[in-house]
Amino acid sequence: MNLTPKTTKREVLIDYFRGLAVALMIFTHVVGLTYVGRNNFINNISIIGGIASFTMFLFISGFGAYFGLIKYTNDDPVLPERKLRFFVRNIQLLGIYYILAIASVLVLGNTGTSIPNTLDLENITNGLPRIIFFITVPEYTEFLLAFVIFGLLVVFLRPVFKFLVEKSFFGLVVSCALFVLGYLLSGVNFDSLGLVAIKALIAGSINPSNPDTYLHTFPIFQYLSIYLLGMLFARLWLSLETDFQKYKIVITWTIIFSILTTLSFITFEQTEIKLFEVGFDSSLPGRFPPSFGFLSLSMFIAFASLLFLILFKNFLPGLIKAAIHFMGSNPLEMFFLHLTIIFGFRYLTMDDSVSGDVGMQFDGTFSIILFYLFVLLLCIIFTNSKNQFKAWSLENTETEVIWWGLTERALSSFAIITVLVIAGANFYKDVLASGSAETTSNVQFKKRLIREEEWPFWWDHQYNAFRQIIIKPQNTIPEKTWIEVSFDHARAVREGKSLDSNGKDIRVVFYDENLGAFKELPFFIENPNSENTKLIFQTEKLITSNEEVDTYFIYYGKKHEDHPQPELRPNSTLSQGISCTQMKELTA
């Protein structure tokens, strides 16, 4: 396998920067789709990736658009060919978006990032138009669509972008004006589903009472400033002659965005104006649509990462440097392949007989890092094989290309892939799948046994037992109301169903009937290992008076380091009309 950097006219440092963004993005997706552990290091790196990866990619995309298209004069003979290449590239990107979007909905279902929609093999003709016309923007594919839109805009509106870059101050004023306009437009409601989808793509949404809350898009108006900054940075970069001057500019921009982030944080703390919200937790407040504070934070992380590469790139091991550069030179292939691999893994490990089953997930630090490295390695091998075949096909005649499959390079690549697949299958079978005290067949039998009872569905079969929470209030309970429920935790500990007397193995989950999936909720626990153990958490939806809600659950019996807790403890809670059913055990 050849990971040697290509000797083309590329900005090598930017390739490394892009490669780091690829590595962060893949880590975030691997953790988001397969990790349920509580390791702070893993979760914080994932949060950093969630904050910065798209901004890094978009900034680099603007940088590349300037180098590849904007910098040329209108009478340059290569301009038509460059425009055609940009157009074809973005049409290819659109095709990849459609493929991954369909795969995302089929594998993940409705996970909260699209207008509620069901797509499966039986009603694909109904759901497909929603994807084609961007009414549904499935999870983990949403920022591909943003790149397609920006890429096509720069092809068809090249004179406009060129003018905004050359008149940099005016360009920044225009992008700021569009940011404010988008932020205001995001709160406007529309009755038409089509208008909701268009608005979400252009300006996003911050209205929690509107269904387009679930459209987690990367709006054009708000992110135009990042795209233009990438172009302006490229123009400045091209004008500098020495590496010292370039590194000085990177340090300057890092300081500027650190100051903007700090000012945004202070302003939000004093005024609570959402425009300046800077959040650093798993919910990523201020991200959909992006606030000024969020963009400042993401740009600070981006430039801090670039500064890290400048200072420490030469100290990294050669293999790591080669891998980062390789990923940065092949970002589209890495994006397509890593999602294909993760979606495929999730699909193959899902149990169709259990509603809401999400396939195999990892809670150990070593196992999630190993799986991440496995995904990276497979992506690099497949991408390298594609590149080798492309180079071979360009160097040889058609007859020679036909016999490529029997060459040493092809056979060695296929052999490595086969060995990795077999090793991965054995690792899954012997280590991961057999990690439970019970046999796989016994667990599957128990799943089928429980599934026959229809409702309530079992959330996670690695837990020993659950209790269903019944809420029937006399008065209406608004969304996000703090409620408390009591149960006999001491008995569960005595009977060995709960594994921790401090309640670290307890989980509170909510079943969203619109999305067809469970959601884990943070909570506070009081008086653990007693007959009156209290769990305090917030409701997910409005509950009307005398309405009986049975979609909240208490699970216990799976070891964890701790349970998720909310950031702030409430001053008061509601307990009237809230009770628990008897414990239901996982038994054959």
C-alpha cells in the first residue's frame, strides 16, 4: 500500500489539515453510532469533532474553491475546463449524498434529524421523493448537501464570489448581513412542508413547536461567512512568500477567534441572548442553526488544530503523518466509505425482531478505539485500491486493464481485505458477541419471547430488568417539566437485578413514538438502595390533563461507571400522578 504524499501542486499543510478533519469526523460518527460508554476523553473528542469538523471542511472547501476556480481571470483559457470539473465533481457529490441518504434512513430510521418520515422497502416510492427534493435530510448526510449547494453556487455565481473575495470588507459585511437574516428567518413558521424544507436549508430552524426542528441542516446563509473566510484566507495565503509569514497569519487568526469566542461566552452569560451561545456538551447548543458564538468556537478549534499541525507535524510518527496526508488527499472517498462501513456494521448486527434495536454498540474505551482504527484502516485500504486501479487503467491498454484483477497489486490488496474481514468477523464472534454471560442463541430466544408481548418493547437486552413509568396528571404538564418517580431500588439490589447499590447501573429512557426509537435521559438519583429511591428527570413532550403516558422507563442491571446527570438541579419537582409498574425481568 502506497501512502506517500502525491507530488502534485497541492498545499501540503492544507492536505494535513483536511486529513485531521477527516479523522475527527470519522471518530465523531463512530462514537455517535456505536458507543454507549461514559469515558470523558472519548466523549469530549467526539464533541470537539461535532463542533469543528464541518466548519473545518467548509473553510477548506472555500480555500480549495479559490485555488481551483476563483483565482483565475475571466479570460484565462483554462477557466471553462475548471468550471466543468467543479460542476461534475459536485454532481458526483450529489449522487453520493442520495446513496448515503437512502442508506441512512433504511438503517437508522427516524433519528431526529429529519421531518418525521418512514422509508423502507415496502413504501420506498413514498419516501424517496422526500429525499430527492430535500424534504427529508437524513442523519449523518446533512453536511454533504451543504457542500453540494455551496459547490454549485460557486460554479454558477463565480463572478459574485470573485467580487466578494476581491472586495473583502464588503464580502464580510454581506456575509454578516445574511447571517443575521438567516438567524431571523429560522424562527419563522410555515404551514407548507416544502417551504419548511427550503427554509431549513437556507436558514435552519430554532422553533421547537415546528416539525422542522428535526431538520438539522447546515444553513447556507449562516455558513456563507465560513466559506468566504476560506476563500479570503486562500487569497492571503497565496500572496505570502515565506512559511514564517504563513505561520504568523495562522497564529493571528487563532488569537482573533479565541477572543471572539471568549467575548461571545461572556455576552451570553450576561444577557442569555441565543445569538452568542457557546456550548460545549453533547447537545451542542447553538449548532442548529449555528449561533455566532458556535461559529467562533468552531473556527477557534479549526485554527488551533492547524497551529498544532504547524508546530508538531514533524514530530509525528511517519506512518501517522502518511495516513493523515492520505486521508486529506482523498476526503470524499473516506467520507463515503466510512459511513458505508458503519451503516453496514449496524445493519448486520441489528435484530429485526426487536423494535428500536440499534445493533451492536460498545461501552469500553479499548473496544471503541479498536473499532475506530478498524474503520480507518478499511477506508484507507479500499481508497488505495481504487487509486491503484485508476492509475493502472490510465497507464495500460484496455486488454491489460481487464487482467488487472490477476496482478500482484490487486491480489495483495484483495488478500489484505479478506484477512481483515475474516479477522473482524472472528473478533466479533469470539470476543464481542460472546462477551455476555449468556450465549447468543439464548439472548436471541429471550428477545423473541419479549417481542411477542408487543408493548412495551425492550430497549436494551444487556440490562436485567426494567420498570415502566406511568404518568397521568390532573393538570397539563409542559415539555421539559421536572418530575420525580420513586421505586424500591433496595429490593432490586437484594435480588441481584440492580448491580450497583449507588444506582450507577440505572438508566431512564423515553420511547418517542413519532421517531420509533428510544432516547436515554439524564437524571438525578436520591436515596439509592432504599425502598423509596427517587429519580428526577425532565419530560420530553407535553402531557395533557388526564392523559396516560407509558413511554418512560427505568432500566437497571448493566454495569456502568456512572449515570448521565443534568447540568442544573431543579428547585422543585412534580410527583403527583406518577407511578411505576412492577419490575419486568429478562428471563427465558
